[in-house]
Amino acid sequence: MFVGRKEEIDIIRDTSLKSNVSLLLYGKRKVGKTTLLNKAMENSEKVTIYYECIKSTMKDNIDGFVDALFKKNVLPVRLNFNTLQDVFAYLNTLSIKLNVIIDEYPYLKKFEKSETVDSIFQNVIDNYLKNICLFISGSHIGMMKDLLEERNALYGRFNVIIKLKELNYVESAEFYPDKSVYDKVGMFAVFGGSPFVNGCLSPKKSLRENVINTILNPFSAVSNYAENLLMSDLSGSINAERILFFVANGKRKYKDIECGLEMDSNGLLSKHLKTMVDMDLLSKVYPINAVGDKKKVYYEINDNLLRFYYAYVYKNKSALQVLGAENFYDEYIAPSITTFISHRFEEIGRTYFSLLVKNNKIKGVLDIGTYYYDDSARKKNGEFDIVLKTKVGYNVYEAKYYKNKLSEKEMSEEEKQVKDIQGISMNKIGFITVSGVENKVERFEYVDGGDLYSAELM
């Protein structure tokens, strides 16, 4: 099942019509890069050559690439080439136009110097794409980002650069279209937006059943994904899993993580966190009213499935083995799963407003995020989780993941809490709910489940 990616498909197809151009596509494992490329190349009039690199020598990869060319009848026989440049030089003598996809590019660097591989492809791009559109794709985000650095031989060589992210909550819901809004939010909060993961789910089954059959099932591909995603790319970082565990369980600030790890203040944690941010495992988040304030920054796990895994499963694997998946869910997950989903519902709220802005449905928004407040007079501090910074002040929204409608009394209580805090320039107060509200009060703004999954967001 192919979902979303309309903009990316259009960009790739437009690029593929040209020659003497190159495109870089990167993103974490199982985010759908290869599927996207294959989908975009459907019905192309040009001959498309797809080659997935292997963890072996350059010569072995050249031979594999030649084999792919032979199978597509681009080569009359399996010719012998000594260098990759020789292969592309030969292709330039042909009268046909080609789309050439080199997938898992970082694998080429397992047995060759990284600088050498990049220089080879610099030479190819500069001299041997006369009749070729070249696509380079890879999953090791750190290595792929390195290709964009000024010091790299490939700097400035790509005509198009696409960083492929997970599907958003609206797109992901296409994998379980018949579920209620309440259940769609729950599914996304737990399983996230990986096309691979969502493709493994059973849309007719409940959240509980899907968790039991996938994340808690040691034989499931989803369980393997959760345990091993990106770990092989972390170069032996011994603290990566523990960092994810602490962040998933509420220790999101640097000092809290450092204390949890019982590490010395020697800068090593900073290096580990930077690596994980560079690889998109973590995000470094600032409140929109305190950008750059190191005391306010915190870390967030980007992948919902990883967040769930490290919140519930990582430290309790022995209990899972002893109790079995069903009992484990009921004892370890069920008591707090609604709270877990509620926190992810806040992120859905921020994404909702971002989609509205990108689709030109609302104007005048300068930023979207969280807002840190410190009311020294009342000795209160904390954060509002969904805030829009506008030209005339801040719009604050409270997200409520309830099955039932939100009452007018609770809305008034929330309003009082906001207005009691001193020193905040608030413009509007609103509520984001799954099931709506009992009675609409004119002074508030409202977003309900129908709004969150509106067709205009697609």
C-alpha cells in the first residue's frame, strides 16, 4: 500500500525527465525511500537501472552494477570494468537515456575510504551524466548529511536534495481508515508514521491487539525494527539505548539525562546527544519564547514507536518473557497508555497547525511550538504544549485526549489557570479535542476530530 508522498513523487518525476542532473535522497531505515523511487519511476519512458550497494569492495559493487545493467539489456554482455568512471563513460556513449539509482550509498564506504568514494562520484557527476539522471540514496543519515558539507567532494553537486521523513498523522491514518478519530490518534501515538511499520498492522484489530501482535511479539518484524533501528549506525555508542530510555521516561533535559547515566560532566554526553540528533533519533527542542536558552532546551525522541518501546518494553523484557504478551500489556501498558497517547496528541496538535499554515489555510503565524513560563510572583513555572506565535501575541491551545466531550466547566478552569500566570501576552485560548465540546463558548477557539483529519490537510 503506497500512501502520501505526492510532493516528493512530483519532484522525483520532474527530475527524472532531465539528463546531466543528480538527486540525493536520504532518510532513516524503513521510511520508504526505495518504494518512493520505484513508485516515481513507474511508467517512465526512460530505462531505469536500480542497484542496491552491498557491504563489499568497490570492485564487487562495480560488478553488481554491471550485472544490473546487463539484466536491463543496457549492456549486450557482462563487460568487465575496472572503475566506476569507466562504467559511466561507456554509458555516455549510448544513445538511450537512463535513470540510474544507486541505493544504500554508505555501504560503498565499508571497504573503501569515505573520501575516495565521494571523489569517485564527484568525478562521475561532473563528467559522465550526459544522458543520465543519477539518484543517490541512503539510510545512514550521518553519512548522507556529510555529503552536503562544504568540505565534502560532493558538496554542491546535487541538483535536488530530499530528506524523507515519516508520514504525518493524517497520512498514516490511511493505513487504518475505518477507525474512530480516538483510535486513529492512539495508533499514530504508538506506531508513528513509518510506512513499513504501518504496513505490518491489522487495521481491523484494536490498538491492544496490534501492540501484542507486533511490538510485544519477538518474532515480529516490527519488534525487530524497534530493537535495532539505527543502532548499527551508531558506531558503538554504548549509551544510545540508555539515553533513549531516559528520554522516553521523562528525563529530557541534559542534566537529568547526565544524572540518570551517572556520567561525569566531561562533554561525552554532549557528543553522544549530538550524534543522535544528527541521525534524527532525537530532536533538540527549545520553547518558542526561549530559543537558544540552554537552560530551557530539552530532547525528544522523533520516532513514536521507539518512544513507546523504550517507555514500556526496553527495561521490562524479562517480565515480557515471563508473563507473555497479553498479560504484559494489561499489567505494564494498559494503566498508563492513555497518558502516553495524550502527550503524543499534543504533537498532533502542533502538526495540525503546521499543516494549516503550509496549505495557506491560516496566515500571520510566526512560529509553532511550546511556551515556557516562569511566574516568580506565584512561584510557578511550566510549559504550554501547543502555542502559536503570531504578530499580535500568542495563541494557546489545550489538547484533551478524551472519548467524551469536553465540558464548559473544564474549559473555564483551564482558562483561569492560563490567565492567572503573570507576564504572558496571550491573544487567544483554544481547545483541541477528539470528541468535541459539550457547549461552545464564543471566546474560545475549537479544533475537533473532524478538523484534525480534514481532507484539506492532505
